Amino acid sequence: MTTPHLMTLDALDTGALDALLRRIAELDAAAKDGRLPASLAGRTVANLFYEPSTRTRASFELAARRLGAEVLNLDIDRSSALKGESLLDTIRTLHAMRIEFFIVRHGGHGLLASTAAALAGARLALISAGEGRDGHPTQALIDLATLRERFGGLDGLDIAIVGDLSHSRVAHSVIPPLCALGARVRVAGPRALMPEADAFPQASRHDDLASALDGARAVMALRVQRERIEEAGAPSDADYFADWGLTEERLARHAPEAVVLHPGPFNRGVEIDSEVADGPRSLILRQVALGVPVRMAVLERAAGALGDG
Ligand code: CP
């Protein structure tokens, strides 16, 4: 039986990933043609964001509404979380009001999995909107969908993922399925922002930007996550840009055909130059646009696993 929860993409084999990516493309086309199904009519989705978000929160809300669901955006900063109520008790409380879908962004480690275990048997779905360093599965689906749309498939695609890999939940979520679908992934970043050597066994590691970029068809820049960095030796913004910033000159020299992705939000003049972010190589706004059908497909999958409301 398919679990209604989505906390990582680990449980999805290549067949399930492929089916999800095809459904994302169908929903994107249906939205453009004005023929979206009301597949969530009569259902209610709660957005529980314990950390800031623009793209993920907005696109889950739009996805749910456009498929006919009702949406509750709980204002966490004015909620009983400030009186000490746990995520588990907040979900139990809202589930008593017949909310079935819980979209959760949280800084904790493993909190969604332990919450799901405590709620075993309850007819509800927990969907990660980014959790600690653990992962951000729907952002990974956006990245896969964007690359699949651009290249028709991922088999044999050389992709460089550059930046703060140590703190990136996107990197943890996207590298395994990229490799499972046949992409060849290189990772690179400043030494202080790279995880242990065995962190991404499927990827090749590079010590400098030029060798990571060399001949890549796609480059994904990752945000320097100042709010999470505790390690000594992290470069200043200026030093980061000097050594690792994506500029048109560097791309033209080392990866002239590459498209550029970034999960956002991005720091102009730190991990990416405006000329690249706003230029013809950039797929950043396409990633944002695909966020809505991605979240539609994920909500539909959860609804299918829960059965009729
Ligand atoms: N990519 C991403 O998760 O962006 P937000 O923090 O704006 O949701």
C-alpha cells in the first residue's frame, strides 16, 4: 500500500518517480489549458510553516486551491506553538477539525518521521515542505521535472551541484534520484561548506569550480545558508563570489552549453551573478512555475493513498 506521507523520495523507485514526473507534466499542461481536475474538492490542506518560505508555501496553497481544496495557513507565530504546543499536538488538534493534509516546514531533525509514527493509523498525510538538513523532497521533484522538461530525460546528463552542500536539504533530496534516473552528478563547494567525504557516494567530488563545471550541461547553484552555518572557516560573501560565484564568464569558459538552476531564494552577487540569474541560461523561474504542478501531483498522490474523504 502506498503511504500517504512524503518526507523523502527514498521510498520512490524509478518507476514511481517517472510516474510522478509524467503526472507533473500533465498537470502543468492541464493548468495551461484551463482543464485542471477538481481532484481535491471537499478536502482541507493545512500549511504549517515553522520556518520562513515564499515559494514552497505559496505553491502548496495555489496547488491545493486550484485542485478544489480548502486551505488553512496557520500563522505559527501567533499559534499555540508559542505556548509550547508540539507539532504532534497541533496536528492532532487540526485533524479533529477534519483536516487531512499537513504541509510541514520545520527545522527539526527526523521530527516528521517521529510524528507520523505517533499518528500511525490516523487518516492523514504529512508532507515535508523542507525539514532541518534532512531533505526537501518537493523541491527535488521540481529540479527533476525542470531538467526532464529541458532535456527530455536525465540519462547520461552531466550536472554540477555547487555551493553549500553541507547545509542543503535540497542536495540531500535531489542527488539520489538524479543518479537513480541516470544523471552523472558532480558536487563542489568551499571546504568548510562540504559534508563528510562519504556524504554523497553517488556523486564525484571536485575541489574547484572550474573542474566541477567542465562540460556540464546543467549547473545547480545552492544558497549559502548563513542562518545554519556554525562551522569556522566559511568564506565571506565576497570571497565566496570570487571563488565559487556563477558568472557568465566562468560558464562561457567551462560549460558553454549549460543551463542554470537554483532552488531559491538566491543571493545575487554571492552564489550567482545577476547576468546569469536573469539571463537566457537561467531556468530559475521555470523551477518556480513548476512548483505548482509538482505540489498538485504530490497532493493527488496523498489523496489517492488516503482514499475518498
Ligand atoms: N526553494 C524553497 O524552498 O524556497 P522557499 O524557502 O521560498 O520556500
